[in-house]
Amino acid sequence: MSGNGAPHHIARSETVQISNPYLLGFTKRTFDILLSLAMLPFAIPAAVICWTLVMLTMGAPAIFTQQRVGLNGKTFRMYKFRSIRRTSDTKNGTSHSHADITPVGRLLRMFRLDELPQIYNILRGEMSWVGPRPEVPYYVGLFSQKNPDFHLRHKALPGITGLAQVRNPNATPNDNLEKMQHDLEYIRKASLLQDLKILLQTALVIVNK
């Protein structure tokens, strides 16, 4: 806090190169589609098991949908397997205690299985395998007030995983401004090789949990 009691604003980040042709180019989109199709034979049986476990322990709906902010600030409906009790939903869609997560939900989150339905978002062109994680509008508004560069995260398709997730896998929404620096670094340096590296690191994070 400053001397007059007003909160300090986070310093603006360095200028980000937004003209990275890979981010919205043919190569990344083709990679996303081909990887999604290749994953379907494994993802569909896993999704059926996840759906059954959620239905048996939490009841319908097994799929949780939520508005998120995507490319160029456009909102879209993101899909996940439900991992928290239905009574735990709040106005911003993300605030809940650790106790609200069910045992099955904790298992799904541990292995990122709750994110499986987002393959549908990828095939629809709303998400990518790698990119900044999409935030709910509430947090976008909150953190945009603290750092005017927060909107630069939306210059790339949001991802199921990203550089911020492999560098700080235990981050919370309160760490969004710190994660933003990793997201902007990804936007500057994004390439097919970088995406492959992040996917491999994501797998290692999951295995080592």
C-alpha cells in the first residue's frame, strides 16, 4: 500500500511483439486439429469414465460450462468436467474453497482430466493446446485495472496448458499478474517447437505430482 492508503498499480510490462505469425497461422491451427484428432481414441474412453464417475458422485450435470475470455477479448463457453459441488458456484465462477472440491474432482484435477472436454473447444477454434489459460470476465476486469497490459494475453488463442502453467503449476487466481509475464513471453516466442516443449513439460508436471 502507498502512504495515502491507495494500492500500488503493477508496473506496465515491456512492449510485446504481437505480430508473431505462428500464433494465428496455419501451422499452429493444423497442429491443434491433428493432435486433437490423434487424442480422440484415448480421450473418448477417458471422458466416458470421467463422466460416469462425476455422475455417480455428484449427479448431473457432469459437464461444467463457463464464460471465459478468449482471442481478442471475445467471450466463449468453455467446457470442463465438474470438480466442485454444485452449491459452491459463485458470481465470478471460480471462487471456492479447497473443501468444495469433491474427491473425484480432486483426482480429475490432479491428472488434468477435468480439461478433456476442452478438446471440443479446440476443434471449434476457440482454444489451442498451448496458450494463456482463459480467465473468467470477472478476473479479466479486476486485473486489467491493476495492469493495463493484461489484455495483451488475448492476442493468442487461450490454451489447455501454457508456459505459466509449467513454470508455476500451483498458481492461484491471485497470481494472475505474475502468470501474465509468462503468457506475454510465450506470445513473443511462440513456435511449434515451443508448443511441443510446453506439452512435454506439462506431462512431466502431471507425472511428478
